[in-house]
Amino acid sequence: MNNFLKIGHRGAKAHVAENTLESIQKALEIGVDMIEIDVHKCASGELWVIHDFTLDRTTNGSGEIAKRTAEELKKLRIEGQFKIPLLTEVLELIEGKCLINIELKGLNTAPPVCKLVKEKIASSKWEYADFIISSFQKNELFEVRKNDQEIPIAVLSKASVPEAIELGKRLKASAIHPSLGIITRDNTKLSQENGFKINVWTVNEREDMQRMIDFGVDGIISDYPDRLHNPVLNLKP
């Protein structure tokens, strides 16, 4: 099966600093169907695209993102040069070019993300089908569904695909996002038989990519989205 979503993990993480506009632009140039990013809310309410709950690993700042204001975050740099992008900036960059998977990392991110999604759908080219909202945090996913009955939801899991399926049913989710470490041919089939798409993360080695293709997954999330086009895998060029 070659008809699967090629999904750039935090942009094109292996090529350019993760979750930056430059990394996302690189993923677009490579040719992805979807980009996966992470979102936190800062003290002044803005939504920022960054993975960790703290600033220490990826920026020249320190402390919790949730305790910093937008003015503080704007001054920080990733690898000495890249800015932390706002979610609005990411959406503007990729509008009309690919789909987006927004992972809710931080607390209380569901309501403002849902509000922004609704605004984008009402005022621009975005449609519900262009989005998928994922999280490991059940409360955030239930908050998404409470705020919006239409937006596609994905249940993230690194423990149990059957448990994720059961949660997905309660959420009326569209997809299951299992880690590479728990995916099997059988639970891929089980997910799809229950009406869920299955997008697996984080798949970086070519032999693992080939195995996922053989399993028939619906999407592959990778730091190396360019490898998903590798003809060695008998993929479409």
C-alpha cells in the first residue's frame, strides 16, 4: 500500500530545529501531506508551537512556558537563531499547502485551539478535514469534543492500542496515533476495523517505514519525511 499520509514530525525535525517555521518550510519543500506540531499556552494566553513544558532544552531561555508571557517568549531563540512560532504563524505558513496535526501538550490548550480552528474555517481556506487534534491528555481531548463536535480527534498512545480504540470510541475520534514500539499488524487491522485511521510515530529508519507500509497504516510520522519518498521502499516518486 503506497497511499499513506507522509507526515513531518515537528516539521522536518532531522533537518532543521524542531517546531520552527524554518523546519515546517523544509517539510513543505520535501513534500509532506501533513505536519505534526506541539502546542502550549503561555501566561498571557497565546498559543506557541514548542514541544516541552519548559524552555530549557530547545531555547536559550529557562522555566515553564505556562509561566512566561508572549513578550518574554518573543525574545528567545532556538539554536541561537530561530524564533518560537505562534500557532497562528504556523497556520498562515501552511494554509492551502498541507494538513496539520496539532498535538495539545500544555494544559488548558483545548478551548483556545478550538476557537482558533473555528476562526480559520470561517475566515480562510481551512476546512475541518485539514485538521486533526491529538493528545496524550484525555481531559484535553474531551474538552476538544465538548467545544467542537466536528473537529477530527486522534488518540495518542504509547501503551495500548485496544485501550486507545476504546477511548477513541468515547471521543468519536477519527484516528489512533500509536508509537512505533506498540504497533502490530493485528492492532493496525483492529483499529481500521473499528473505523479509525492509524498514523504511527516516530518512524525514522527505512526498514521500519517499510514494515509500517506492509502493515497498511494510514500515515507515517517521521523526523525524516524525505525518506518516505525513497524509491527503495517502492513508493511513488
